[in-house]
Amino acid sequence: MKELIKNNIRSLVLVTLLMWTGGASFALSSQVEAEKTVVAYVDGSTGDLVVTNHVNASYEIQLFDLTGKEVIKVVQDPETPTRRIQTSQLRKGIYLVRVTPASNAPSVTLKVMIR
């Protein structure tokens, strides 16, 4: 549990630092076992949320606002490991992205800021 909290704090600090430095895009990952399989970032030029899963299996992407309400749910097929999700219809703010990389794998939760 402490390691999960530490990883989430690290991700939030990384997002904050990159947002302040004006980085065009940023990559986030949490949970050591998932770092090689799941990458999520907000494209600085389009504002789209980009999620890539390097496991050859279908995976589920869920986007939650900070009240816990699910605002987007997408199932991605294994033939296309990268999914771009348009975020222009969402309010600006911090969201939680939950990616379940495979049916028997643990989910990964990442924090992203939509501008």
C-alpha cells in the first residue's frame, strides 16, 4: 500500500513539474510491474489523452473525475495498442485514468490533467 501511495505521489509531482515547465506532452506510469506495459499522457498539441498498452491483449480504459464519476469507458482491441481519446468535451481539471491491461492483470491508475 505504501508503495502504491509513493508511486501515485511521484506521478502527481511529475505531472505538476512538467505542466509548470511547459512540456508539450508527458508520460506517466505507476506500479512497477506495469511500467513496461502501460503508458498514458496528454498530447500537448491536441489535448487528447493517449494510452498505449504493450501487452498483446484487449484492454479497458476508464476515465474518472475527482468525484469518482466515470466519464469515459473504452475497450481497446489488441491489434491497435495505442488509443487516442478526445478530451475536448471534458471540463478542465484532474482526472484518474484506470487501465486494465489484460483480463487477469492488475489495473493501473494514473492521474492526468486536462487543459
